[in-house]
Amino acid sequence: MTSDKNGKQTIGCRVTSCRHNMSGCDCELSRIEIEPQCGCHTGEPCDESLCGSYNLGWVSSAFTGRL
């Protein structure tokens, strides 16, 4: 990102399980890392455009399984 755009863009995110998600549609981070799926070089967007800044957030009290 060039310095003239720094702080002027927002990150839309609908991954509600992430700790950084705000209100179900925004990321609270000012910068994220995009990474490919580990060991995968298919060129497919679903394999090579994962958020490397993802951090598992809270787990619902209704969740009874194991992490």
C-alpha cells in the first residue's frame, strides 16, 4: 500500500468467527496479510486468498464440541 492511501481504506470482512470482526461486516485491523493455503499453488482464488491475520474469536457458550 502506498503511503498516500495509508489509513484511507477499510477492510470489509464477513468472517464472524474471527476475533477482529466488528459488527459482522468490518475488520478492526488497519492492515491484514493475505496468504495462500499451506502447500497449495493452484492459482484458484479460494486456495490462494486466505486472510493470514485471521484469529479465532470467542466460542459460543452453546458450543459443546472440542477445539
